[in-house]
Amino acid sequence: MKHIWIMSLLLLAWPIGSVGLQRGLVLIEDPSGREVTLYRESHALLIGVSNYTSGWPRLPGVKRDLEAVRATLEEHGFQVEVINDPNQATLVDAYEGFIRRHGLVRDNRLLFYFAGHGHTFKPAYARDDPEDWMGYIVSRDAPLPVADFPGFLENAMSMQRFEELAKQIQAKHALFVFDSCFSGSVFALTRAAPENISHKTARPVRQFITSGSADQEVPDKSEFRHQFVAALAGAGDLSGDGYVTGSELGLFLEEKVTNYSKRTQTPQYGKLRHRYLDKGDFVFTLAEPAPPPVPRLRRGNVQVDVDVPATVYFNDERVGEAQPGKPLNQRGVFVGSTEVRVEAAGFKAARQWAQVQPGKWIQLSFDLVQLQENARLTVRSNVYGDQVYIDGQLKGSTRLDMELTPGRHIVRVEKEGYVPDEQTVELKSGRNAIVRATLSKAPVADEQAEPVMTKRPAVTSAPESTREPRIGDTWTEPVTGMEFVWIAPGCFQMGSPESEAGRSSDERQHQVCVEGFWLGKYEVTNAQFRRFRRNHDSGKFQGHSLNGDNQPVVEVDWKAASDFAAWLSGKSGKPFRLPSEAEWEYAARAGTKTARFWEDDPDEACTYANVGDKNLSRQFGTEDIHDCDDGFIFTAPVGRFQPNPYGLYDVLGNVWEWTCSVDDDYFGAEMVCASQGSSGRRVIRGGAWAFAPQHVRSAGREEVWTDDHSIILGFRLARTP
């Protein structure tokens, strides 16, 4: 689902040697039999960012990568510390503190591994000169550079900063490995074949390996990481001498990743541009690796107390079971931050962080909260175009499927000219219930009689045709003036084929059928939304206001968008909501099967959509763009581009659009709306004005939390007939 730009940073000094040597001392032999001393201690710091908070896509694969790298490095004798989801201050402190603790001893070897988003900035004065481009790794709270570039700079670490850290380190060897696209001039590229082991190997060096160049992207499922692990398992020993050098590792990764990625990733490797730090070479031993040096005080102990029988996990690895009154006692836990998770059937999983200290016990107590599984309610009726109220709240029209908390609920189904049907239903946890409403025509009142009032006063709106809607029909909502297009019922292949450029693995193709519905011709505008919230502020970007009356409303979270739909439903008497994910894609495709409704070519976008284009590149140095000019840098007034075949404007580009669906990897949630109180991230669709071609596709999808809001996220409304 995501445009993943993972950066993996390793600052390495790796142990090699054989059993029987002096404790902690690592020796090798060169081809002449000369004994070369390399390392005494090995330390690694692994940092991963999965849960970004300010617009960057979350990265679910990072934790798996960290665990795989951790296991491999421990096999090679490293003491490993792991930190997850740091903000900028924690990120900087982690690197600097690690260097203070372990990097000032000449014969130590160090490893820093970063997995998360990265960014390349091209200054205006050097757009075509990679020597002056600047690369950054991104902390948890960093905003998108296109949204807040000064804020981004405050919350990202530049490669120039890592160059400074590399020079501060007194340890003889350091290797930086970036599992990401990299730009900048920190290191000189190497193309020579690696040399055999020699006395030169022990001389100082700072080596770098990247998984791609600046104009490439790295998928969440990292082929680079897989080949990195394979190389250290022995596949990287290109000379067959029982060792893997840093140069051999770089050459191996360049060949394998380029091949397996079909040249979408072309790793690069080299050494720091420094006359004293480009002489040596890293070495991993493959024959009888020395056991990991684990001094007693480099580990601590954790006790886990629970109130119900539970399974305990440390950093996502199962370590055992705990019982009430019989805590789990885990000895030998590495010093630093360890995530402890406790799970029990029927209870909500709980997490805490253990700050493990050398030689000490840390006690964690867990009081688990019992889960109460939601119930599912289906409401049907015998009429067309009704309205369903649950506990007094308008929820849509039949057929309605939704999750509700267990317990008693009042279901009322109404339609103008009919006697309402009201029923009380008792929902049970984890069970399904169906309410079948029967509405009968209301009796015609005698002119002399008092008017008959239903429990809910009628809401008036503009007259609407009584015939069934047809393809091409439009309807104007009278309160806000929003125009709606009729989307006829039908079936289609949702998702994308494996051959589609830019697709993500969560776009599995499958057939979906949707019922007919009305969909907004345009995204909801600031003027329309301010009928609901008068003082809403869509903000500004780089001094440019996003508050124009006809610009799409932004800075609205999922609840605000849903509340607007409920407010308009009450005002107009028609059932409005956000579209489901399946409805959105069905309408966006408009009968097409290509990546975009204007065919496959992303560079044709500027006729149809406001996207990341040449304008954006000129303004901010953005690399991955549509090769065209749409005339706008920021949000465009709605309706300025050509519509899709169904007459919908800006369905791709301009702003991402909320849907009402929870992401569940296409196991049915894409066809229904989540209830207001339900958990889970919501799917957004369509791409936005600052986004690259892989996002601006009919099948492109992202998932965000319900309280997320930004200058790139808006919505359009659907209306049930």
C-alpha cells in the first residue's frame, strides 16, 4: 500500500576470528600466513521507525527487518541494542550516546542500523548535480517536506551529520549501510574488484553501502535486507577464503539486488572521502565464528507479572508463559529498551517498555482488559430510499450493515409518506442480528382532521424525481449546492494486476459488486464545509492559503468528515456518508481497467489531475514526479481538470479522500462502512497534489488513523438512494 522509502543505516565494526583465541581478541590470517589483529568488542545499535505520525506512510515491514538483522548480527558476535519509533531528540541521543559508550575504543567495532523513511533534497542551485544533493533519515514526528520543509529539517538527520559522527568515532572500522535510496557526496563510489585479506585490512576505514540511487525507491518488503543476511551467511564470500569483506559485501549486494529487483534497485558502495579513513576493509569470518562477547553486566533481568494466564513476548519474540502468582522471570536480557507484550485469549494485548539496566531486575505488572467483541447488525426493509436511525442517529439506508457494541439498541426506519417502523434489538457479543423493517403507506389525512405527526419532524428538500435514477443523472443538494452523480450498480475487478507499475502487494485483484449510489461530482469545498463549521481553517502552505472557497477542504479527520455527512443528512433529509472503499474505486475507474482512468501513462496526468509535477520539482526539488505541468503547486479549486467517464472531477490527485472502510487486506471490509466508534485504520484513496505516480492510480490505497489530518487529506460525500 505504501510508497516506502526505507533507509537502513549501519555503522559497523564487525568481529571475526576463531575459538581458542584470547578472550575478546579477533585475529585473521592473510594469504601469506601473517596474523592480523582486528577487533576486541562488537556493538550494534538497531533503530527502526514504523509508526510515523505526520503524514509519512507507516512501515509495517521495519520490525521484521530489524529482527532478521539482529539475529544475523548476534550470530556474528555483536551485542545488539534496539530502539523503536524514536522522535528526533531520541534519535540523536541514541546515536551520540552509543558512540560515547562504545565508539571511543580503537579496537571496537560498531554497527548502527536505521530502518525507516528517507528523503533526498535537491537544492535550487544544484538540481542537476548529485554532488550537492542532500540525503536525510526521517524521525517519527517529522512532517512531510512538501507540507512543512522547515519542520522537516528540524526532525530529520542529514547524511552530513552522519559523516561528522563517522569522523568522531575512534573505532578502527565503521560501515554505513543504507537500505534506501541515497543521494549526496559523503562517499566515493567503488567499482574495483575487492582485494584479498591483507595487513591493509586492519587499517582505518568508513565504508558505505546503499540499496539504490536517489531516483529509486525501496519497497516495504526489502530484497536488500534478504540479500544482506544471505551474504553474511556465506554467499558474500566471493573469493572463497572464508571471509566476507565490506567490499565483497557491496559487490555482492550490487549484483544480487539489481538482478532480483529487475534493476528497480541498483545498490552502490564505497568509502568515505577522507585520506585517513579509506584504507582498510571490514571483515566477517565464516569459519568458526567467535561466540558473542556477553560480559555479565551487559545484560539485565525482567520479571513479568500478570493477572490472567498469558503469553509473553519480548520484541515480538515469544519467551514464555506467565500465570497469576507465578511471574515469568527472564534473565540475560540485553541492556536498553525492550518491548514487552502480553497476550491472552479474550483479552486486549498490552505492551510496556522495559528499560533494562546491567545486572538489575526490572518488574513489569500487567492488568489485562477483557475484550468485548462487537456485534454485527443488518437492517433491511421493504421499500426503496429509506433512512435508518440507530439510537436516534442517522446511519444510512437499507441494506445497512454495521458493527455495534453488544446490548440493547433502538432501530427506526423511515421514509416520507410511510408509517415508520421502530424495533428494539438486543445484540450479543460476536453475534449477527438482522432487523427486517416493514413500512406501510401512511393514511391520507382528511382535510378536516388534525395533521398526523410522526415522532420525527419531516425535513424538507428540493423536489426529486420519483423515477429510478439512471446513468448520467445528476442531483443538486439544496442546502450546500453540492452536485451528485448517479453511479449505477455493477461489478468490477478491484485491485491491480501484478504487472501494473507502482502497485503494492495489498492490491490483490478480486471481483466486487456494488449497489447504485450517488457520489459527489467534486470534493467537498471549504465554503461547503463552513456551512457546518463556520470557523474551520484549512491552513496555508509556504505562505499560500488553502482556504479558498472553491479549494477542497483539508485538515479534516475521519470523524469530522463523518460528522459533516450526518449534519447534512439531518438538514436535507437524505442519507449522506463517506463512500466505501469499493464504491470509491468502482466510481474512480468508471469502467476502465487501466492504472488510471485516462489510460496507463502517468505523464498524461496534468490534463486530468493536480499531481506532483514539474511545478513541484522546480519549487522543492522533488524527484519522483509526473513529467508534465498541471499549472498548480498546491491544492487547485475543484473542477479545474477533465472529469473521468462518469463525470467525476479530481477523483485522482488534488487531495487524498477519506473512505468509510477499515483496512483488512480485502477480506470484506472494503465493501462496508465502519461505525463511528469502531477501531482500526481507515483507507484513503486517490493521491494528492504532492504525490508521485505510484500513488495516483485507481487501485492506489493508503491507511491512516481516524484522528489523522493534514493539508493533503480531504473527502467527497456519497448518498444512499
